Amino acid sequence: MNTITILIFALVTLSIFLYVFILNGTWPKSSNFTLDFNKIRELADASKDELPTHINHLIIATGELPSWGVVAGDFGNNYPIEFPSFQLVYQDKTAIIEVPFNNKLFNKFPYGKSFSQDAYEMMQKALLQAEFIIPTHEHWDHLGGIAQSDNIQKLLPKLVLTEKQKNGPTIKDAEFPEHSLDRFQAISYEKYYRVAPGLVLIDAPGHSEGHQLIFIKLQNGQEILFTGDILWVTSNLKKQKARPLIANMKRHENRKLISHQMKWIYDEFYSNKDQKILMLTTHDPDQHMEYKEKGILHSEFQLTNDSQH
Ligand SMILES: [Zn+2]
């Protein structure tokens, strides 16, 4: 082979590599992911008094992801992300959705920007007062604040964790103390699971083996669907592009499942202007800001004055 042939061969190989691993964000033409909202509503149903009144939002940490790792083929500015916790407030109880990592684990995250110790401590107090604690999935930025909590023994009985989450390969990054989950009673369910009035879990593996969506119905009738980490930011919808394969591989994601879920979100929420259910991604600061302005998310967590806590 002469030099030119070698060069051409190298260029072609490099182009294929770039396309397959970095640039290709094509998602399916039609999605095979579906949800039965009639069934979900049936499960969530309760008398008005029993439903949650509102959702509080607390930012524990922030970060910035390289654009090309979030939206395939996007070489624009980095995407700001946040690591929030959500407090679902009922008349007589609270539930916490998402429990981001502590400062120790956050410092291992390569794209971190800021960490609020005050917010983390507020979340820890709210966890002690909560009746249920529910992560969308088993990753450290959704569960690490339990694994790392000084009060882990008090929190575990309230933790709603599925068998798939408990046994998934990525829960290890949350660094639960050794043997702390040995006797933990995980739940397992087929497709839908009612935790409490107005609060239903939906099995949606892809981003992780135990990834799930969380459907909420509030007293005022507003319905919200937490879509966890199917999307980190809604820019994938605007650009109609999935994450690059290299990002899927790094996180042990099932590219096929998550691409169908992204396309489903696009059809169901982004291009369907009649959709009244609000889709909430865990990490998108712009979306959370918009929901705060609309009064859908509220600032800070509420604590009761119970001296026991
Ligand atoms: Zn996450």
C-alpha cells in the first residue's frame, strides 16, 4: 500500500468511528415505548384531600456537561445541569424524590461546578421527616445522599427501591456502607406501582436497569411525569437528536430502549400541544426555572417543628 492509500484508509476509519460513536443521534421513526395513562390515573386516584398539594424543589449541586456528550453532533456551549431533590407535600406527610450525592461523591464527578452544603443538610433533615424516599434510578446523583447519610439506618425503612435498582450494576457508585442493603426489602413490580395517593411508579429501564418514571397528581388536578434521566436537558427534543453512543456506553445505558423513550417524550410532550401532563426532567435547570415561574415548582423545602427530628 502506498502512503495515499494508507491515509485514505485511516481517514475513512476515523470518519466511521466519529459518526458511529459521536455524531450519530438518529432516533427511531416511531417509538415502541407506550404508557397507559388511563391505568396510571386509576392507580393514582384518591379523594382530593389525600392527594399531594405541591412540589418543592431544592438544588443541591450544579454542573456543566459538554454539549457533544448530551446531544449527538452538538458542538455548541456546554449544557448547565443541576442536581436537585424534590419534596412532595401532602396535608399529613411528605415524600422525597431524588436524593443527590454528598460533597465527597460530588467531588468525584468530573463536570461539577458548585455544591451547597446548606441545601444538602436541609435535604437530610427533610429525609428524616419524609414518609417515602424515591429515586428515579440507582445512580449516585439520585441516591447517594441516602447511601452517604449519617442517618442511613433511619432512612432505609422509608426508601422505595426496586429489586432492579438494588441489584443493578451502577448502584455501587453511591457507595452504600458494606452490608447496609443486605436485609433491605426491595419492591418489584411489572409496569406500574402505586406508592401513595397521587404517586405512581412506572418501569422504564434504559438509562439504568432500574430506571423508572414517577407520575404525580396534585390536588389542583395538575399531573406531572418525572422522566428521570431519559433526557438530561430538553435540548435533545429541540434538536431531535439522541445522546451519542459513547455517552450510552460510558453509563451502561441501553441505547435502543432510551432512544425509543426519547422519541416517545418527543411525540407525547414536545410536539403534542394538547398534552396537559407536564414532563419534568431531573437535571434541566431551564425547565425547572420555567416551572418555578409558572408556580408548578416551589422554592426550598418545608420542615415541621417536631423536636424528635
Ligand atoms: Zn442523573
